[in-house]
Amino acid sequence: MTTVARDPVTAADPTPPAAKPAAGPSRHRFRAVAGFAFGAALLFAVAPLLLSDFRLSLLAKYLCVAMVAIGIGLAWGRGGMLALGQGVFFGLGGYAMAMHLKLADAGPGNMPDFMLLYGQLDELPLWWRPFASPWFALPATVLLPMAVAFVLGSLVFRRRVRGAYFAILSQALAAAMVILLIGQQGTTGGTNGLTDIQGFFGYDLDDPVNQRMVYFIIAGTLLALLALTRHLMQSRYGELLVAVRDGEERVRFLGYDPATVKLVAYVVAAGMAGLAGALFVPAVGIISPAMIGIVPSIEFVIGVAIGGRATLLGPVLGAVAVAWARTALSERFPGTWTYLQGLLFVVVVAFLPGGLASLVGLLRRGDGERRPGWLRRSRRTEAEAS
Amino acid sequence: MTLFRGRRILAGAMTLVAAAALAACGSKTTDQNTSAGVTADVSGDTVKVGLLNSLSGTMAISEVTVRDSIMLAIEEINAAGGVLGKKIQPVGEDGASDWPTFAEKAEKLIREDRVAAVFGCWTSASRKAVKPVFEKNKALLFYPVQYEGLEQSPYIFYTGATTNQQIVPGLDYLKAQGAKSLYLVGSDYVFPRTANKIIKAYAEANGMKVLGEDYAPLGSTEFGTITNKVKSSGADAVFNTLNGDSNVAFFKEYKSAGLTATSMPVVSVSIAEEEVKSIGTQYLEGQLTAWNYYQTTPGAANEKFVAAYKAKYGADKPTSDPMEAAYVSVYLWKAMVEKAGAFDVEKVRQASDGITFEAPEGLVTVDGATQHIAKTARVGKVGADGLITEVWNSGAPITPDPYLKSYPWAGGLS
Amino acid sequence: MTVLIGQLFTGVSIGAVLLLIALGLALTFGQMGVINMAHGEFIMAGAYTTFVLQQVITAAGWSLLIALPVAFVVAGAMGVLLEILLIRRLYARPLDTLLVTWGVSLILQQLARDIFGSPNVQTRAPELLTGNIALPGGITVANNRLFILALAGGAVVALTVALRVTPLGRRIRAVVQNRDLAAVSGIATARVDRMTFFIGSGLAGIAGVALTLLGPIGPTMGTNLIIDAFLVVVVGGIGQLKGTVIVAFALGVLQASGEYLTTLSVAKVMVFVAIVAFLQWRPQGMFTLRTRSLA
């Protein structure tokens, strides 16, 4: 019970106390700006120069996964909510975007190709219609997932469903969503999902130049989301969120409403997943229930765990690393890559709880003793949290 | 009290970067020359082909055997001197039962490995996911599984049956046997739903009644309720379009409910020898299947195929329709390339019409207009030895008609 | 009426399957807080054990009966191995057990694929268990379902007795109620954990044997079942068996009636909505162990 004696807010501060005097706020800001500049250079200059069109389109796909990961890092790493159903929000965003693009491909007044094949409809179903307008569809890619997260989150957080309960519930949500989508083949494309998306607001997606443009949009969005998240994490709200994670009851006694604090992080994470889904569609040209269910939802989380859940960049790097490893391993070892993937998950999560990000910290400090505060948690606090 | 401390400069800068990215590039001019496709790399003394099947995930149960038979065909062709003097070099990828992965791997095979053709895919969903990839890159896919029809891509050759070569003959057989009412059971995905639409149109035109229609999620193994519904309907026969695992649970439940092949026969369109082996003849004996090929199909070509397959993979391994169609697809591609005298995709496509091959299932002919294959339809009965024996066949190869244009009752379907 | 009773029985038998799977989880998750995603693969191990035994003992009835204890030991041993190698290090991080065991389940699936081949394998059920009993009024009751119902009932009784009466059971309960106090009272908590995990995983093996009577035996057979089973434990409430039992049957009947009235897809979604609604009412599940902790 080491945490009891400490003030909850400072105990949860991810910056080791010893590092504080050395790095003042201005230096912090300088490091952040330099880091973002480096990231931008990497994404906007180095990657397009080094990678072939095909590899660049794969990177675009990984970066979409990374956006989901930022949100999970916020909700889980900082907020302690293991969001195992992020596929749902990814899917909502993706479907909203794909519905609009399908309608745009079909042209005004026409129905998407798959509906003519599989649906027995004479006209476009009512709930599809608003998506014909980009002014509805684009905000919907973010707001729809946020709304669903808001409803679900306010129900469960207020009743203090948390820890493993919350994780399993969000998994079940993902499973239910997949079944629902598949059952409505005539209007959602069923297992096929929405495929064969040709254009993106007038840009022909077959054209490599436009694929490159989609990549740039994705990279830019990712950087913007990183900036936003850094902002959130460093704000008072960010400290409150960590405090709720480490001692929900204590925060309640201090006069805050933990349910609202958690809800904000969950809804923001859902919005990020929705945005990622929306950008995934032009990058890959398909959205299907295969991207929504339990398996992809867990894979999102595993990327975060491998990168380092409570850090800002860890989830991004972890998500990209896991997605890249999946591609690279399965290309090199088509028969045995699942062993390697499974081993990677097991070894990193079990033996490197801080993820790859903690490796950097360990190297820098040279000793394992001064682990970041968010890792130093006794068995009892964790039992309380679940 | 301000909850958020300022870092506005940073946020503003990032928004600018994002906006710049948006405007940076992109060409609205639909200059079609940019997407000319990728030409296959045939400069060496080998020619690469791609094999795209699920080796992991839920679909691996079916797709691994297809991969095996494609490999068998490639080995045989290489042993006989290859194609146009070049040995075939297979490049395998795992689709992992995940449709976007199929699209990614297809793109990789075409653009990185620059293969001359790709063989594979099983589910309709995976085919729909890769179809735009092949069309965009103007590359060839050979798709070896029976499917729901209503598709005709210039860059896909469909070597499995379309609906008028499997489902419609199956219905014809049931009608001839005097079935007046049907119950439809299927997995919840594209093939069963489309197949059932066709079955309902057929039934209406032929005076048959459809007493019920039920779908189970893919991978579902809980068939208590559906079996109850089937049983209480009193239908003459069940038309089963369940996929994979679900069949095992369905037939176990079916037998437990006291239903048999004589009291209420089931016609299945996704149960081949491989599935019979995993379900067990205990549950399946006497039930009917509709396909184009059985391991027992007579003929020298089949004897050779079965013997070669067993020699390579084990005497206990059965051969089945999708495996045969996959095996045939490699030979058909070889014949097309040789007729065209080149690996060039457009030339191969033009050369395809009228190509024939003495396949294990009998003579097959490529129909250049639809890029489907004329095949003989067969209905078979599961025997106690786990093999399926033919009880009826269409007599001659049926010309493929993916949109069922030649069937008046199917007018409203597509 | 006939249909109604038939459906009720179907619901109860779905419940029995759920119960059999969830029982092991009620121990490992409910009592120890470990979210073991590889539980489904322990079920698979039980099913493959039946398959292997049948290659040796061809009489289907005997091989099934022998498979029950053997599968219990095989799956239990796998569980203990998992506990020693990995889970032991993760008791302080219950949510991480989910991710680690997910990786383990991927490995085990691929292992099954490489050992037994990708296609499903076949086991023969004893003829007795493929038939049914006809009750008056045209109601038929499938024998394999009855067998599973009896098996689930037997497992619940055995587990309850074991927890109530045996010294090990007393220790398990003591550790669940207050780990630290149990430890200072001289209970080797690590050993108790291991035994709990052995029994919980072993129950999965038994569920696997039972499932060979109903469904496919293949590398991915466990994945479809695991989430439903977790939901049963969550809704039932942690730390007690009676919640798990009641909820398993309730969800089974709910799903069967929903499916009868609509479709299986809609029924599954209905069950989920019902669960969220229920947790609004009782966020800690149906029954919960009273503890002095703040949570």
C-alpha cells in the first residue's frame, strides 16, 4: 500500500520527480516542438521518398491504426478503462465515410452497386439518405462514434462498471455490432462490407498521386491528434484523469465526479477511432465487419500495450510496429507467423509492462529502480480498480 | 477556473501542417494513363504466380486444402517443363481469413512480386475485397470456389460453379424427386442469402413452397432452435447453404432431433469430401450434395489426380470439388498462356475463349464472354465410407450463366 | 405448446453448454481475477483429447467416458503451465492477463493447426447419445443434450462440494475473501492459486469433451464461445457459483426464445442489450461477495 501515503495527483504524474528540476516548462515545450518537427519530417519527407507506392499505402493503413491507438492510450493508459471495443467506433466512422463515398460513386439519385445485387429495395433506405451529403457524412464519422460512446459510457461509468467488467462489456459490444451489420446484408453489404470505393471527393483513388494525397492527409491528421492529446494530457484534466485511474474513490471524495472525467476520455477516444476508420476507407478502399469485431479490437489494444500505454508516443509506435510486424512476418513466414505474433504479444506484455517506451526510459536512466510512477502500483490498488 | 492550460501555439502549428497536407497534392484530372497496371516480371527463366489463401483464422479449415492442390498442379506442370519454357515459381501469402488482409496481400503479390497470375480466395467477401485491386492493376485472379453468381469481372476467371451449374440443377433434381416444399438454412453471408433468393424465385416458378428461411452467424455452433423450426415445418427437403464449422453442429443436431436422410433429406452445396470427413458419416450418411466433382467421379484424369494428391499429401486425404477446381485453374491458365504465346494479361484474356481441358471432373471449356467455365452438374449421396457417389448428373457441361439471363423466372433477381 | 416446451428445453441446454464453459471461468476469473482468453483453447484441448483417445480406443462410449478425466488433467496441466510461466507474474495486473493470454491463444491455435491439420477432425459419438427420447405430445429430447445437462449439473455439484467441504476448497475461499489475511494465517497462496487454476482449466477440458457431441472440433472452436462465457460470469457476479448457474440458464432461455421469435442474429444482440440493462440495475452482477474494500 505504498500509494496511500502519497498525494494522488503527484503519485500519478508520469514524470519522475527527480527529472523535474532539470527540465523546466520551457525546455519541455521546446522538446515537444522539436519532436513534432522530427515526426513531421519523417512522415512527410523521409517516408514518401524511401517507400514505394505500395508500401506507402500500407503505412497509411498503419497510421490509421495508430490514431485508434492514441485514443486507447488516453482512455486506458491514462484513464484505466480498457476499451476493448474500439473496433465499433472505428467501424462507425469507416461505415459513415464509406456510405458517403459509395453514394458519391453511384452518382446522385442512384443506389450503390451492392444494394442492387443483394438488397430487395426499390429505393435508398431512409437512414442512408443523409450520408449523400458530405456536410452530414464527414462530421458523422467523428460525432456518431462519440455519441454512441457517450450513451454507453454514461450508462456504465455512472453505475461504476469498471476494470475487467468494462473490458468484457466493450468486447461484447464489438461482437454484437458485427452480428448486427452482417445480418443487414441488403443495406450494409453484410460480411463483404462496403467495397470497391473508387473516388474520394472527386479524386480518383486508383491514381497513385491521389493515394499519396490520402497518405498525407492521414499523416497530418495523426500529428494533429498527437498535439491534441498532448494538450489534454498536460492539462488539469489530464491530471484528474490519471488521478481517477489510480484512486477513483479518493477523487470522488475530493469533490469531482469520476464518471464524467472518464466519460470525456472515452468519448474522445471513440472520436479518434471514428476519424481513423473514416480515413482508413480511402486508404484501403474497403470497410467490413472484419475490421470491427473482437479480434481487431484486441489487436488495437495490443499495439498500445506493446508501445507503452500511458505515454503519448508509445501507442503510436506500438500500433505501427505491430501492424508492420504483422505484414512483414506474414510475408516472410506465411505458415508460422502467428507463432511469432503470439510470442511478441506474450513476451512484451508479460515482461515489459511499460511497453517499448519503457525501454527508452530504462536506457536513459540506467537503472530499473526508478520506474515511472504510473507503473508503481501495488496489488491492492489494482484490485480496487477492477 | 481553466481546466486546460495553454499549448495553443503548438496546436495551431499542427493544424496548419494538416491543412497544408490536404492541399499539398492530388490530381483531380482523371488522366487514366496513370493507372496502366503493372506488368508481370517474366524476364528470368521462371514465372512467378501468387497463391492467396487463408492459412490462419477460421477459413484455414477449408483454404489450406486448396493451397495444397494448387501446389500439386504447379509441381506437375514444372515437372513437365513449365509454361512457355519457364518454371512456375509460387509465391504464397496468408489471407488470414480477414478481407482487408486479402486486399493488402493481393496488392503485394501484384506490385512487389509482379506475379503473372494469382490463384486463390474462398469466401465471396474476400473475392469482393480483392476484385478492385485486380481491376485497378489489370492483373489476373483465378477463383476456384462455387459462388453466388451475379458477378463478372474482366480480371477474374471463375473456375468453380456459378448458380446455374450447381444450385439450379440441385433444385431440378429435388423437383424430379417430387419435393413440394423446402426449408432453407444458411450461414449469414452473401452466398447463402443470394442463393436463397434464387431458390425462392425458382420455387415460386415451379410450384414449390418455401416454408422457412434461417441464417446463423458464420462460425455459429448452436442449432437447437433452427432444427426445431425445421422439424416442425414438415418440409419435404432442406436446402443447406451453411458454411464450414456450422455444418458440423447442424448435422449433429439434425440427427439428435430424429431427422434422417429418408424422413427429410438435406441438399448441401458446401459439403464436400473434406467436410464429410470432419462431420462424420455417422451424421451424414444418405444426405445429398450438389457439386461438379466428386472423388469418385469416373475417368482417367481423375484417377491420376486422386493418386497424385494422395501420394503427395497422404492416403487419408480426400479430394473435393474446390480442390479440383483450383487444380484445374492452374492448368487452364497454362493453356491460355500457351495459346496466347505470352504472359501478358490482355493477351491471355483474349486467348481464353474456347480453351478446353480434360479435367478430373470431365471436359471443361472456358467461356470467354463470362470468364466462367462450362461444367457438368452432379448430385451425389454421402456413403458409409465417407465418399460421395453420384446419383444424377446433367449429362453434358452446362454453359455458365452468372446472371441467370436464360432463366425466365430469374428476371427480377439482378 | 409442443414447440414452446421444445424451445424451453433447447434454451436450457444452451444454458448447460454456457454453464459448462463458464464454470471454469467462474473460478479463474471470478475467484482469481484472471481474464484468461486462452480458456477457449483449453476447451479445444479437451476436444482434441477426445479425438486422440478415439484413435486408441475405438469404442465411442468408452473413449468418451475415459476422455472426461483425461481431458480434465490435460487442460488442467496446460492451465498450470500457463499459470507458472506467465500468469503468476501478472496477478497485480489483471487486465494484462487478457492481452497475454490472447497471445497464448493465438499460439495454441496455430499449434493445433500444425499438429492436427487445419481441417476439423471427427469424433464418433456413442450411438446412444445421437438419438432422442420421445415424450408424450410429440416432444423430443435429444440424448446428447441431456448428457451435457447432467454433466454440467454434476460439475456444479462437485465444485460446490469441493469448495465447501474439502480443505483445499476452504483455502481457495479464504484466499478469495482476503488474500493477505489468508497468507499471514499460513496458507500458501501461490499454491492455492495454482490449484484453482488447475481446476478451472480442467473444467474447460471437460467442456471440450462435451462439445464434441454438439459441434466441430477444430483449431478455432474455442474463440466463438469465450465471450459468451465471460458475459455469464460478469452478469452472474464474481466470487460465487450460484450467480453463474442462474445466469447461464437465463441467457440460454433468453437466446433460444429470442431466436425462435426472430433470428439468431437479433437474439444475440438482444442478449447483449439485456446484459447492459441488467448491469445498470446491478453493476456488480447478480450476486456479489461482500468485502470491506472500497470498490
